[in-house]
Amino acid sequence: MKKSVLLILIMGIIFPLSASSVQTIESQKSVLPYLNPTLPIEQRVDDLIFRMTLEEKVSQMMYTSKSVERLGIPEYNWWNECLHGVARSKEKVTVFPQPIGIAATFNPKDWYEAAEMIADEGRAVYNASVKKGDTRDRYTGLTFWSPNVNIFRDPRWGRGHETYGEDPYLTAEMGIAMVKGLQGNDSVFLKSSACAKHFAVHSGPESLRHEFNATASDHDLYDTYLPAFYRLIKEAKVSGVMCAYNSFNGQPCCGSNKFLRKTLLHDWQFDGYVTSDCWAITDFITGHKTHPDSVSAASDAVLHGTDLECGNVYRSLDEAVKDGFITEEQIDISLRKLFKIRFRLGLFTPDSLNPYSKIPYEVLESAPHKEQALKIARQSMVLLKNDKNLLPLSSKYKKIALIGPNANNPTTQLGNYNGIPSQNITLLDALKKEKGVEVIYDKLSDFTTLEEGINLDAAIKKYESADLIIYAGGISPLLEGEEGDAGNGNIEGFYGGDRTTINLPKVQTEIMQKLKQLGKPVVFICMSGSAIAFNWEAANTSAIIQAWYGGQETGTALADILFGRYNPSGKLPITFYKSDADLPDFNDYSMKNRTYRYFTGDVLYPFGYGLSYTSFKYKDLEVPSLIQTGDSVRVKVAVKNTGKVEGEEVVQLYLSHKKIAQEAPNCQLARFQKVKLKPGETKMVEFCLNPRSLAYVEEAGGVTENPGTVIFYVGNVCPSAPDRFTSGVISKEVQLVGETRYFMY
């Protein structure tokens, strides 16, 4: 068979060709290198770009990349999401807990396995879309703009539940797990393309994001805001980065010398693609007002390293080239990165050569995927209070009153950026399935107001015969979330997607106060994506479970915990403050007095905290008394289950450099490990710390390992918590000796 005929057959497998395309290719009289799957991807990409006109090149730099029929380039839509499952698809998919709940599992291994499943489902959706011929639509492609590894610095930020919490190390560990799971382990092909967002220093306010200018010290940049991005690039090889809406130090992030040209491209040598957030380049003109028109905005964004635009300003790039604002060679630099991703996804390679092209439609909502969603939902939930060991519930509680706006709210538990499952089990659904249990259900209120016509005093008399009351309240992703998606009404406590107070809405406390008067045990289940200040509930209810937005298996997971089929193991990935007065100005990005790492006051519940139905004891902390700078160190600790039931414990290792440098955090999570222990069982848990892990960030931003005293803490909560929480934490002072060492960032 002639090579040219073979080429046509190969192209026909990849995408349909018109008669004119076939004639054009046949006239080449040779195999075109960009369609030869035996050649290196870089060579194929260069050959394809060489054959394109300027207009064709520009058409590939927007999220709706047009087809180029004469070259066999298919239309492709880059915009897809998979924050905690394939999002916004027309197909029914598996929905895992919201990322803030995933962080509460402190279990990167299980999240990695879930991310592999999400990638499989993404491939299945894409393969189905190819068959239907609708890959031009959003939410059908293989370029997922997830995960969100911004730091949840302030609980009022509406999008904080999209993140892995307030700690840079935990955020990086969970983000790395997701990226590796999504992208697969093939040396050539990507199962799907992950994207770390939003780069950088981005965490509200939502209502001002198109014009907001964030500022932060170099210390806070390298200590808090950048570490997760750095590790996702260096360790997980994330293939994409999304630049943020806001400006930093007066430059839009998608046109930033500091973030894109210096940090991302020069210092970190990032070789993936950079996409703008959607219509962020338009903000150059209308929001930040740093550029007079689309030609200058588009050319400046590309020159700084933004390769793809989610928007339409890049339509002006051909004019920018003609007017001398940018060269075609600069366009080619971005195009190489974009086509490299598409080639690695296998979009220009026969399916027979792509290991991921055969993933079947049947993986969607398969039994293992549903089981994993339930497994993670159980682990995500945090038991915050359990007076007199009320939970797990004994068989004497036969009649349960289930009250509240989240008792039967399927929308709340799916979070945001979510897909739609075939079955979405609420707490009411789950309790109705419990044998020997009668359920009385009433909503009584929405999140902030009583239902119309409700007389509370009269209503609660209905529950006098109940043995137990469960109140499922909190808030909703319809109230806290992205600007434009949440909190846009005139609702007290919420504005533009953000929260104006961290207090639980008053009506919910008022209802629980009335319920408490019945003299029954009250269990408070809080669904929220952020920290809630529920001081009355902490003091007066019998038990509290922080359930986040737990995905499609929320109800089943809660029932399993309530009735003791699962022993809760979740830990808080954020600090629960007592009041708004504890919080600095929302618009201030300084980390002073923020998060467990820098907060100096009392808290409602601390980072890393979470109860179990059993108890654990730490002893025999082993760490050398002297450590040479530049050396790695092994830390060992014995953990014993001193209770009567099997349970999982998150063993947490923290370091404090406060005796070396005042600018260092109070303490810093350095490692963690989730272990399962039978009653009476002891395990030795071991951590290995490399020299960089023993370093801290200096005031000027340098990562340094200095001689001096470092305190090692191991336990079940952050050691900066008030004394009433830290009885299980043990510590040892260690001397770092030797020469000062500096690490590249």
C-alpha cells in the first residue's frame, strides 16, 4: 500500500475528511510528518504549525478551537471541569464529595483512586461525544480545568469549598493525587489533562475579582500562596495552569511578569500550557483598565505566557501581528504548547495506538465508582462533638425527628462544579431505609427564614413523642460559591458569592433552641463548604457532625456514621473560628493572624481536629536530637487504639521554627498518615523528611534550612490549638546543626 493511501486511512480513523482534504493531502505525494504516529510529538507539532496560516493559528488559541479542514484539524472545546467528578455533562456520572470534604479525609491514596475513576468517566463521556459528533460543545473534552489549589485563607470566600483547605502541604498532597490520577501513567499519552488553578494569590472577594488588585509579601507568597502550585508542577507534572482574574501588584495575573514570565516559565521551567480564566483577558480592558483595547490586551497576555484564552479577545491576535505588537513566532510558542496537549491526549493518533481510547461507556456510575464515592464520603465527615458517647445511636432510639433545610436537599450535597448522578441519596432517604426506625420529617425553614405560615412553638409539639432529634442545617453552594452562581439575592449574611458573616443563620439556632426545650438529645449535622461559627450549638447540642457537601452518597454515609457502621475519621482541613471579630479584613492578603499557622486567638474547633468512636494514644516519639543540615531524617511514633472498636486515625506531624525565626508559622503540617487500628493494636508510624521539609521561608522569601532549635510535634490535631484540644500531642526539641542551606524555588 502506498504511504499516501495509508496516511488517508490513518486520518480517517482520527476524524472524517472531506474530499477536498483528501485531494490536498494526496497531492503531497508523501506522508505528512504531523500525522505519522511513529515520530516524536514535538516533531509532529512543529510540522503541523509550519503548515498553518496566521489566521488558522489564531483560531486555535481560544477555548473554542475551530476546525481546519484542509489539515484535518478537528474542532475542539477546551472548557471542561471535574472538580469532584465529571462536571456539567449531559451523561449521568459519579459525584464525589466537594474538595473541602475530600481534604478532610487526609487520604491522598483514596483520592488518587477516585481521580483515576473520574478520568475514566471523562474518557467515556468524550468517546460517547465523538460518536455523536458533538465534541464542539463545552464539557465534552479531555482538558479538565481542575484542581483548585488556592489557599482557603478566609472562611468568607465563597469558593473556598472548591479547595483543599487552608494548609499548603495538605493542599499540595491532595492536588498531586488528583493530577496523577487524572493524567494517568503512560509515558506518551495523557488519560486526561489536569489544570492547576487559579494562579495566583486568588481567594476573594468574588464581587471584585475582575478588578481586584491583591498584594502580598514575598514571605507570604513562598510560604503560603505558591507552594502547592510549585509541587503540582514539579512532582505531578500537571499539564495546565489557569491564571487568575485578579491583578497582583498592579498587573493582571494573566499578564504578570512576576507570576508567568519569571516564576512559572523562568524559575519553574513549566512546559505545559497556560489558560486564562474565562473572560479574564477582557478584564484587562474593562476591569483592571490596564490596556486600552483588545489588540494590546491580547498581545500582552500572549507575550507574558497565556497560551489559551477562555473568551474572545484573542480574535485580535492576527491584527496584533500585522500591527507589530507581537510576532508570529511568539504565536507559534503558545501553539506548540497547545498542540502538544492535544497530541498527548491522542487526538491526532489512531485509536489503536492510544491506551485510553477503548474506555467504555459502562464505566459511568459503575459499582466500584459508587463504592468509592461512599467510601470517601464516610471518611470526609468530621465528628466535632459527642456528649456522653451518644453516637453511635443505640437501638433505643426508635423514633427520630429529622428537621432542617439540608435534611432532604439533594442540591446542597452535590456542591458546585458538579455532575448529576442517577441516584442522589439524602439523609431522609437513608433514614427511611433503617429497619426499626420511624422518621418524622419537617423542613421548618430554608437557610435564613422560617417557612411561610410556620408557628415554631406550635410546630415543635409534633416532636414531643420522638426519642431523638436530628437537625440537618448549615448553608448551601447556592449561597456560597462563584460570583454569578451563588449569593446574588438580598439574603442576609451573603453577598456576591461570598459570606459577610461566618455565623450560622439565626433562624437555625432559634429552631434548635426550641427543639432543645423538648428535653431530647439533639444531633446537629452541618452541611457547608466553609467554617461556621455555631457557638450555641457547640455548647448545647449532644453531638455535631460536619458533613460538608458530601456528594451522591451523603445520606448513606451519614446513616452509616449515626448507626455505627462506620467509625468517623475525618479531620478539619480549616480552622473553625468563634466569631467574625477573629478575622482580619477580607481584602487583606497578609497571612498575619490567619489560619492555624498564624492565628493567635482561641478557636471553636482547630485545624486537624476530629473525634472518633474509639480513642488513640501516642507515645515513643523517635527523632534524633541532632540533625545535620542537608540530611534527611526519619521520625517514628507508636500509635495505639486504646478504645473498644476498630478505627482510623490521621497521624499528624508538625514542625515549628519559631525559635529560629519569628516570621515562621506557629507550626506547619509536614507529614500525615492515615492508619487503621483494631482495639488494643499498636502500630509504629514512620515519616521521612528531606532537607527541604526541614526548611522554612525567610522574611524575604528565601527557603532556608538554618541551624537552631526545631520542635517536632506528633498527634491528632495542630499543636497551635488551645490546650483543651492538644492533650494527645507529644513533642521533642531537635537541634539543627551545620551550615545554612538555601533551596531553589
